[in-house]
Amino acid sequence: MMREHDANSTYLTRRPSTPGSRRPTRSILHPVLVAVLLLMTQTFAVAPASSQDARPGGEARRDFGPLSIECNVDSSHVWSSVTLSMRGKVVARHLLTPDSAEYRFALSVSGDSAGGTIRLNPASPPQFSSVEGMFVTRTAGGEPVRFQGSIATWQAPENAIYIERSFMLSPQLGAHTVVRGASLSDVTVTLLSGETPLYTVAMVQGSPVAVIDSAIILGDAWFAPGTRFTLTIPTPVQTGQVFMQGQFRSAGIPATTISAAIAMWSM
């Protein structure tokens, strides 16, 4: 017995092996195909995908059935905090940064539920940064609703900070690292005595090494000449870092040699 597929129909036409023995009949849809069609058309409704424009230092809020999401965009960093609320109550908060860019959640309040991921997509201007969502919400007794798209978009300010790290060398001395640029490869390190800046070095991918030529002295604080900072660029398989080699001393701390990573970050 041979079956043929009609290109204009999802039905199968069955022809008998003996011409004229019986008229062609139609079979029902394959059970698996029926299940898939039902899943696609009945299990999920789809929420509107349009995002809200935000601005550095501002906020954007969107409602997805029982779930409300508020994005608060930092004024000087390519960061956004997200606040999730259900039934008018805050149920979760998370800070999205370039090296901690994804937040997974599974929430349930009084029969309402929401679960999925929210992700930060940072970008240097004139491109737009965004907070993206991929999740499913469901009101008690209702059908699941799926959302996938941008929740908020904005243009980061020029010279915005992507990552910051602080490293304590002693109770008095510290090193503060700032990373800029979407490639996370424009780096400055500021040496501090308490909160007082002593010296700043800069490194980029094309010039990844910085050296202190002369001794830095302020009261009890001292950094030896020749103290060296080396930048390693982050890649999908390698962590970015600043490696410091040199000597320092401070109040109550004799001359101490350091050879260690003082900042690390991922793409």
C-alpha cells in the first residue's frame, strides 16, 4: 500500500492497491503533530516585545501579567539594578553588571508564578545597552504567557565604567581598578592612601604594561620605583586581570613585596 502527501493539505490520502475496490479516504492528523500544534497555539500566549527607553540615572518599568520589572540604570556605570514585584510586593532584586550579566529567577506568590532569565547586554555609545528578558508568567488559574525581548534600552554615557575592583594592600594602602569599554580592555589603577589618590597608571590592549618610574611617598605611605602593572585582556576562555609586582610600605607595615593579581574580571 502506498501513501502520498498532498502539498496543499496536512492530511494523508490512502489509495487502495486494487483500483476501484474502494474510494480514497482521509486519515486523521498524526497524534504527535496534533500535540505539537496544541502546544504552540494553546499552551502559551505571547507578551508584547516592545521595550521602554531609559536614560543613565533613570528607570523603566514594565508589567507582564502578575510580574512587574523595574530597571534602574546607573548614571556612570553600564549597570542596571532590576526589581521584581508580584501582587504589589517586591520579591527580588539583583544588580546586573557586565561580569555578572544574567539573573535566573523562579517566583511564586498566591498562585501566581514567574520564571526565567533577565540579562544585561552592555554596549558602548552610540550603540544601545539593554536589559533583555526570556521568561514565562502565569496568573493563578490562567494560561502561561511567554515573553522574550528587550525590557529597557538606553545609551550609556561616554567613558562609562563597566567594572570596578578594590584591593587592600595594607590597612592604609589600596589599589582601585576601573575598567571601561565594551571589550573590557581600557583599564586604570589608582593607588590610594586611605581615600587619598597617590598615583594612577593606565593600560590598554596595545600597551598592557605600566611602570612607576620614581618612588611615591606621602607620609608613611611608600611605593618603590619600578613597581609594575601588567594587563591581561579577557576573552571567552580567559579571565582578564591586572597583575602587580613591586614593593610598598605603610604605617606599621615594613617594606613588603607584592606579586599578585589585584583585579580580575570576565567577559
